[in-house]
Amino acid sequence: MDPITLVFYAVVCGCLSAVAPKFPGMSVRLGVGAGVGIIAATTLPFIKDMLNGY
């Protein structure tokens, strides 16, 4: 796993774990986690392209 991917997902998971206890119920947390994961996986290629340009 390359460092950009590792750092990106560490930041995403860290932020999600900070706010997850505020969501009521396991199903809501699971849905939010899945949504955040999909968004993170979708945006990572664009972020990597932007970083490669510098």
C-alpha cells in the first residue's frame, strides 16, 4: 500500500471514529460508515492526481 493511500484512509477513519459515537444505533453508524467509505474510495484517485501534479 502506498503512503498516500495509507495516510488518506487513516485520516478518514480517524475522523469517522471521532464522530461515530454521536450517531444513534448500530444501523445508522453502519450506514454512515459505508457512505463515508464509498465517498473516500471515489475521491482518492482525484486527490492522488492532484498530488502528482505538484
